[in-house]
Amino acid sequence: MAKHTGKAYFMISAVAQKYDIHPQTLRLYEREGLLKPSRTDGNTRLYSEEDLEQLETILSLTRDLGVNLAGVEIILNLRRKIEQMQGEVNQFMDYVKRELARGIDDWEQRLGTALVKSAPTDLVRRAPSPPPESDAEDEGTDVEGKSATRKTP
């Protein structure tokens, strides 16, 4: 049944008139599972603002892009999955941020009680730098152990 929480709801005739479509088209979209309007006790369809946004998406896909109803269903399902996955990614990022903040707090606490106080960056060794290349001739030995002179590019 419809839950009235101060939101605006529209009857099928008003929605059909607003979007210049036949009420049967709205019923078809409901049968296909593309729209899910709420119902009154008398079984009258009531369309919420969210339903109208969904309808606008459906009409844009069908009218402007020529997508059939099967394609609309696939697109809407993919959008729902993407939104769900985005929510999961956001939750994971919040978790990572909390854990990193907690880890930094742990490091600060450990450094405060350390016998030798130093920053974590002081504890990381840098890789040795390679010797600079010169354009001079390098002297060395060849495969047979004989002295050889070669020119480096």
C-alpha cells in the first residue's frame, strides 16, 4: 500500500497527460517491471517523484535513442548494479580511510614511546644511485681475458 510521507504522488491520468503517453503504456511498463508505482487501498496506481524520474529515463531511451523495452530493462538493471557497486566502493574507501587513520595514530603512539625517536621516512633506505655514465672509453677485458678498449655510446 502507498505510504504517505509528505511526498507528492500522481495518478496515472496525470502522469500520462504530463508525458504525452497513453495510460496503457504506463501499465505496460509496469507489467514489464520497468516501473513500480505504489497503490492505494482501492488499488489506484500512484507515481512518486522517483517513479517519474525512472519514467523520464525510459522515455529518453525509447524515444530519443530508439532502445526497445528489452534493452531498456538491461540498461536499467546495469545502472542499478553500478549504483550498488559504487555504494560498496564508497563503503570500502571509508573503511580504508578509517584504517589508515588508525594506523597513523598507532605509528604516532609507537614513535612517542620509542627508545630512538625518528620519523618513519628516516627508517626507509633509499636504493643506491647508479654511477653516472661517461662518454669516455671504457677499458676492460674481452671474453678471452685479453685487455680491450671499447667506446660507449
